[in-house]
Amino acid sequence: MAGRRPWASLWWWLSWEVSAVGRSSAAALRAPGPERDTMVQALKAAGAAVAAWALTGWWLAAPLALMAPWTALVLIDATVYRSLLAGMQQLAVIVAGTLWASAAMAMTDGDTLGAMLIALPVMALAGTYRRLGAQGVYGATTALFVITYGAYSLSEIGHRLLETLIGATIGVCVNAFVLPPVHLRDVREQLRRLARDSAGLLRAMADGLRAEWDASDAAGWHDRARRLDQVLRALTEARGWSAESARFNPGLRMRRRPLPQPPAEADALWDGVVGHLTALTRTLAGTAGERAGLTAPDAAFLARFADLAEEMAGLCDAEEEALAAASVRPGGTQRADASAGERAWSLYEDLAAGFRDQTGATAQVSGGLLLEAEQLLSRLGPRREEPEPDG
């Protein structure tokens, strides 16, 4: 039986991978999203390579037509800007690799091994130059192609460069004009994920505080709060991709209704929400377990705090729904209706009024929880300003 375990683990892993691929494929066919974007870019890369080969290998009958589809294939990048940048970098390294390999072949009178000894160390080292980015490695591979094919006359060098230029042009044009990638959806998806995961965490806390909770529950809440930092980093990355994808991209003008981009203020809002959730869960985790360093509030306070957490989860849900509907409030910040926070503020004020009767170590913890809850509420559902009395 023990001998079958590795096979069982391998079978489970293969099943999981196949299921994941199936889910991604279904998502790509079902609706717009990251999976469909990946599928479109892959098909564009294949189409660009085929077009480059048809032009250089079939129509022009170039002696080393491989250079054109190879260049076109690698230039279908995540953004049009990156395609242009990568195209210039690749042209530079391929020109350098072609010329240096041809010179090495001439110096060794066509000896393949001798030319490799001269050309490859130099090109491999030059490929590490940071200005060349990921394209640096193609200088050495180009030199390898030239040397192994044994073609280094002036006319053959000209063919190499022409084929590379054709492939780069096709790759950049396909990426720019055939469904050009516009990463405007990713920011909204990450913001929705923050709202959705924050609501889930607050509800888990509410359910736990109403029942018998222990150190493992509190540690789980704190771990979920800390993992929200990963979503914040993904949001920052998505914001960068979104800005970059708009550079030199004709797709923004081609599309009739570009999806409105969530304002940058939303990033700061959820950064604060995550910070206060982390502080809340850290405090609760410090009150649980045999080695607790803090004194937990009484059950009545925690039960009312659970009601407040449930209301704050509803505010997160309202934010997620507002993002899904792409609603934009006057002033430029995507928010739910401020009236949704009235009940939450009422619960907070009742809880704060009862807190005045607490003393000692319990009051310190309760005060810390109330302070973080107030800051969290201020971000999710700001108080309505009371009208000033006349006279």
C-alpha cells in the first residue's frame, strides 16, 4: 500500500492540473477576463509567427526565414509599449549577434568551433546588460544560428537583418492593431476582490465572536487579514499594467465604450481598510490562548462587536456591488450610498457608550477594538454631517 502513495499523489496532482486547465479554458470561452486575455495573446503570437514565415519563407524564399517568425513570436507582449520596447531591444541584440558571429566566422575561415569560442562568450556576456532586458539572451542565440548555418557573406548578413526587421514589424503591428491588450479590467477586479475578501473576513469574525472561539480561530482571522496584503500588491501591479497598457495603444481609440478606470483614491481606501482589519485581528489573537498577553472583553461586549462586524461586512458588500456596477459618485470616488452606514454607526455609538463603564486591562483591549472599528467605519461608511442648528 505504501508503494502506491507516490503514484496516488502524482495522479491527484495531474487531476488537479487538468481540472485547473479545464476551468481556465471554460472561463476564457465564457466571459471576458484574464483567461480570455491570455488566450487572445497566445493566438496572436501564433498568427504573427505564421504571417512572418509566409512572407519571408514562402514568398521571399529567404535563406534563413526562421529569424522572422521567431522574432514575431516573442514580440507579442502584454502591452503595446512593451512590444515596441522589446522590438528595439531585440533588433539591437540580433544585429550585434549577427555582425559579431559573421566576424568570428571570417576570422576562423568558417571553422564552426573556433567561431563559437570567439563569438558566444562575448554575446553571452553582452546579453546580461540590463538595458537589454529579457531580450539580451537572443544575441547569443542569433550568433549560434549564424555560425551553425555557416552563412556569413555580406548578402547573407543583409538577409538576416531584413528577416529580423520583417518579423519585428509584423509582431509589433499584430499586437498593436489586432485586439490590442488594454489592462483596464484588472484594477477593478482586484478592488472587488479586496471588498469581497474583507466582507468574508468580517463575517467570519462575527460568527466566531457570537459562538465559542479560540486561539486557532483568532489566528486564522489574523492570517486572512495579512493575506489581504497580497491582494494590495496585486492591485498596485495592476494599476501599473493599466497605465502602461495605455501608452502607444490604439485600442483605447478603437473601442467605443472603454471601461472607466476606478480612481486611485480607491487604492488608498482599501489599503487603510486592510491595515485596520489586520490591527483588529491582531488584537483578538492577542487575547486568545494559554499565552494570551491581553485580557479579552466580556462576552456581551464581543457579541455586540460581532453585530458591528456584520454591518461592516455589509458595507464591504455594497462597495463590491458598486465596483461591479461601475458606479461613480460625484467627486470621483467609487462608493456605496452613505446611508448604508447609518446602522453601523448607530451600533458603534451604542458600543462606545457601554465602553465607558469598563475599567482596567479589559478596557484597554475594548478601547483598541473600538478605535480600529471607528477608523474602519470612517473609510467604509463616513458619518453624515449633522446640519447646524439655526441661530
